[in-house]
Amino acid sequence: MIVPDLWRVVQPLGSFGFYADNDGIIYNVTGPFDDQTASPAWHAGIREGDRLDLSKMRCFPYDAATCGSVLAALGGIQFAVPGRRATIDLASTPARPARQVVLVAEERPTNFLKRAVLILDQIAGILVTLAAAWLVWTRPGGMSWGFFLYVMWFNPGQSFQFYALLQRWPLLLLAQNVAGCIAQAVGFTGLLLFVLRVPNDKPEPRWHALERALPLIALALTLLLLASYGSAFGYRTEIGTQAGILTGFVIASCAVAILMVRRMTQTPEDYQRVRWVIWGCLIGLPSFLIAELASETTLFSTHWGDFTPSEDIIGLLYLVNGILCLFVFEAVQRPRVVSVAIPLRRVTILGLMLSAPALLLHHEIDRIQKHLALPTWAWLALGAFALFLISRVHEGAVAVVDRFFNRALDQVERTLGRAMREAQKPAELDRLLADEPCRALNLSSAATFRRQGPFLVRDEEGKGWEDCATRKLNLEQPMLAPLSCSQPFALKEQDGDGIGLPPGLRRPVLAVPAADPVRCFAVSLYGPHIAGTDLDANERAMLSRLAHFAAAVYAELEAVELRHRIEMLERKVEVPSRRAR
């Protein structure tokens, strides 16, 4: 359903030039066109306030041409294949009599901005669906299946091309609408199943009743959504359509509420993973549902004005829904996650960088495109360059923001660097590499093992290591194989079997060798934060720089000790030689 819409980048779909809600009331006769004079509906004499004659325009008794026209006309923003004909029956009004008009779909106007948003939506939709399928493949269970069922319907991708092609076969389109209602209801139910089991796919006894009721919820939602298609059979169902979509807000609110309650019973690590899901829901779910309301209902058309977002803004709202899928994917596949504040500020920066040009160029892009008169391929190339430029600017902006938020981290690095320069013994370096970062970063554990012959030996207790008997590590152990690269490396859950590492939250997650290109002097093992979050990239980089500097100090202290021993040996040799004379 998603992939065919990529063709719209090259060949836009058409429109009859009017929008009608599921009560049959025509509320827009310009449609996607720049002005009324370009609208086929306007040329045919259709005006705002006219009403489709639902007693004639219905799919029962079945007539292929009539049913096809009904499905192409009702339900808000509609797309059609250019050149498609539709016969529209209009009911009488105080101003105009009942009449029948024939419309031919004209190609919808498009521009660089709409194409760029469409490409982003489709790529995001495809990647999100594949990511959800990958979770099912690698972590099968109720949690991953629930999320997959949600993503199958609620993803950033658009499927207007798919529906426009099905208009040639009205019965197939009706069957697809029924299947879509079922998929949408199952998607909402899948979301509830997911939030009941995330992050470890373990059901909790107090939620068993709700989990058992999910099939009934899916059935009720299916019936409600199916009722919205009663307009195709002569019934006014706009309120039902709005209610069906607004039910999504209720489901989303319930999902967030369940997550808020369940997070309090999680371990620190899982608590942080659930926070990622909560923030993804708070951002992604409302964006998708607002886009659905804007594109399928007249809820934003009020007495105070029409606040319905434009097509490109609706596309951006669909795109924002991808954030939920990104956050969920990260929270499910990783046993530990960094603080959710880090991706949130990066997403905020990216959102500002994408939305600012979209809002500024929204009203000017058509004029710019006509003035430059570039071919389609040139606009696509220009769009690719613009995305590359935005990505580079985004990286620079993230670096600046991270530098602002990491001022305390930089101060810790400077302080420890000065202390290392003044260290007189290797044991002092051990403490500066373990105890001080542990205290400054609020880590659950930290210990430094210094090289002594073929072993790495821990002299200090180290925070979180008090009840661990392991004081000596063999350099030949598989866990320490990455030491040869002299780079920090992550410790997996299965690493260290038989060694006796601290259990639970105190278990080390990062090993940082203090090494130069020739020799490893020590290795420091760090646990996650006490709050349950993993060490982020900036913290890992800081610890790596400190370890690299410590290696130079270890080497200098070793050289000083060797020089001292040589001097002592020289003095011992000189004394007997003087006596011999």
C-alpha cells in the first residue's frame, strides 16, 4: 500500500476539485488547486454548501459506475487517477435545484516541497514497517506482534495511489475499506497489547483482565469504524467518522496512562526504556491522529475559519509519527538506553530545521518553481542537495547544543586531567579513573584493574564491587579480547561468565583501556548510571580521553620508577668499586 505512492513523486494524481464530508456536504470547491478557476467542480457549477444526493449516490443497489463515483467523492480529501470521470448527483437547495454533473479529474498541482515531504513519508513508512517486522522476527511474542499490528496501519507512509487505482473496481475498493477498518481496529488493539507488555514481553497479573478483553475492544472498534462507511449506502456518517478517529485519541491516552502506571514497577534499566516509549507515544500518536482528522473529516472547519492544515503540513505530521516507531525500536532492542532527553533535543532541532523552511516556503514555493522553470529531475536533485545540507547543519547544531549541555562533563574532564598530572603513584591513577568518574557521573559501579605481569589486578574496592571476589583478570579471557584494539568496548550480558562481576544494575557495561599503541597499562570497567540509563556517547568519549591521558601518566610513572631503581643500582655498584681502590 505504501510503495505505489512513490510514483506520485513523478506523476501526481488527479482531483475533481471538491471535498465532501461523510454527510455529503461539500465544504470546499477549490480542492488542491491554486484557485477556483482551475477546479473542475467549480467549472461544473458546484459551490460550497451544496449537498450530494445520498439517496441516489450509494452502492446499494449495486451499480459499478455509481458506486465508483460515491467512493471517489465522499470522505474528505480524495485522490483520483487523472482523466477519471465521475457522475455527481446533487440534492436541491434553496438556491439551486437538484441536478447531475459529470466531472473529469484534473492533475493535482505539485511542487518541490510536496514531493520532498512525500519522499520522506514513504521512506519512513517503509523503514518503520520493516523495523517492526524485524522486531517480530528477532523477538517474537505478544509485545512485538502488538507493535507490528499497530505499525501495519499507523505508519508515516501514504497510500493514496493504492486507493486511486482501486477506484476502477468499486467492489474491491469496498472490500479494502472493510479490511482497512479491521486493520485499524487491530492496530489500536495491538498498541494496547504492546504497552501492556513492554519492555520485556512479560504480562503483569493486574492487567490480565484488560488483556483478555482486547479481542472485544477490537470488535467494538471495528464496528464503529465500519459504521463510518454508511455514507456509501445513503447514510450520513460524518459524526461517526469523527468519533471513530477521536476514539484513537482515547486509545492513545489509555496507552500513555498504562505506561505511566507500569513504569513505577520496573527496574531502573527498564524504567528508562519505558520512558522512551512514553515520549514516543506523546509525540507520535497525536501527530498521526491530527493528520487523520485533517485529511478525512471537517473537524478543523469551524465558524471562526478553516484551520485545516495544508497537504504538505499533513504530510509532515504523518512523518512525525515515525518518532514513536524509532523510540520503540530503540527501547525494545536494547537492554539499556541513554537518557531520553538526548534524542528528544536532537529530534527537536531536526524538527525546527525541517519545519522552518516548510513554513517559510509554503506560500512561495509555487512562485519560485514557476520562476525557475526547472525540470522535475532537477528539482529532485535540488531536494537531495537540500536534505544533505540540512543534515550537515543539523550535525553542527547538535554539536553546539551538546557542548552547551555538556559543560559540567567538560569541567569534570579538566579537573581529573589536572589531578592526573599531579599523581605520584599508579594507585592514585586507579582511583582517578574509577572513583571520581563514578561519583561525578552517578554510576552504579566502577573499578580499575592495573596490569601486573600477565594479569590485570584490582587494588581498590571500587564502588559497586564491594562484595565481589574478583580481583584478578586474565588477559587471555575472551571478554578482554577487544583490548588489543586499545579502544573502549561494550560488555554484553553474556560476557564475564565465571568471573564474578557485580550483578544487576551494578554489572559493568563499558570497558575503557588505558593504553598507548604499544601497551595496555590498565582497564576500567564502568556500570550504567544509578538511574538506569546507559552511558551516552559524550560520556564514553570523555572516559576514553581520560584513559588515553592516564596511559601517558602510567608510562611516565613507570619510567620515573625505573630511573629511580637504576640510580639505586648505580649507587650500589659505585660503593664497592670505591672500596676496592
